Amino acid sequence: MSDAVIIAIAGLAAPVIVAIINGSNERKLLRLKEELKEKEDKEKDEDDN
Amino acid sequence: MSEEKFRHNFDKNRTWFWTSIELLAMSIYFIITRRYFEYPPPTRDYLTILDNQLVQVFVIGVAVFGLVWSLFDFHQLHAHRYLAWLMLFTLAAYTAAFILRDYDLNRISLGAIFTGILLARIIHETLRNPELIDVKRRLKHLKK
């Protein structure tokens, strides 16, 4: 029985860990995109002035 | 779908295409050899489940899904994510099984190396996020 548990844990752990890291990266990407947009707008305003 | 689009998809998703081929080859090998995890003894009962033809049909299904996705490049119902998760699940289970078997037999097999590298490649491919790297680079450039 323990062999089946090891295989099941290994099988399920890989996609779950990858999904968690991917989710975290997606959130980070959204946050950085907003930050980038704000900074680009600010720089544009400064250039216009 | 035009031939040009087909070729474009094949080139774009080449990693997934060839990974699916490798997975397909692995399942065909298991079907041909049969009782891979049973011989030589000692045998762990639950590892023989992976020799089962129904499990092989599942693996072939995942491989065919990968082939179809890489050639048609469809994005409905988060198909790409499910494909990556299914491949990760399949290969992680087989890698664990190979490692357990190698541990019992006190040797290292080609199967463990092969599936381990394949698993590492899929993890790399799934975690790869070029857009995030590009945004980080642009932010760094702006800060200077």
C-alpha cells in the first residue's frame, strides 16, 4: 500500500507544485505590468511637461 | 487549417510535440515488453499497476492529446494547462516507480534517467514565462 501512496503523492505533487508556482508568477506578472504602466505614464507626463 | 498555419504551430510547439512522441514511445514499449515492473524480482505489487494496459491507454491518451494540441494549438478550456498537468502527473508517477524499482534492485536504470530528464524538461517548459522576464527587464531599464 505504501508504494501506491508514494506513486500517487509523486504523481500529484508535481502538477500541484507547478500550478502553485505558475499562479504566483501570473500574479507577479500582473502586478509588475501595472507598475510598468504607471512608471511609463509618469515618465511620459514628465517628458510632456 | 492551412498548411502554413500547421507548420507554424508545429514549429512553435515543437517541445510539446516531441515530448508527446517520447511519451507515446514509452507506452508502446511498455505494451510490447509487458510485466516490466514484475521482473526481475523483488516485486512491489502496486508498481505492476503501471504495467496494466488500461494505464497504458491513459498514457497513450495523454500523448495523443499532446500531439493534437501541439499541431492545432487550440486554447479552449485551458487545454494547454491541462496537458501540462496530465504530462507532469504521468511522468512524475513513472519516475517515482522507476526510482523505487531501482532502489529495490540496487542499480540505476535507463528508464529512471529517461523519465527523470523528460520530467525536468516539462517542469522547465511549464514554468517558463518569457513575458514576466520581459516586463522585469523593461522595469529595470526604466529604473536606471
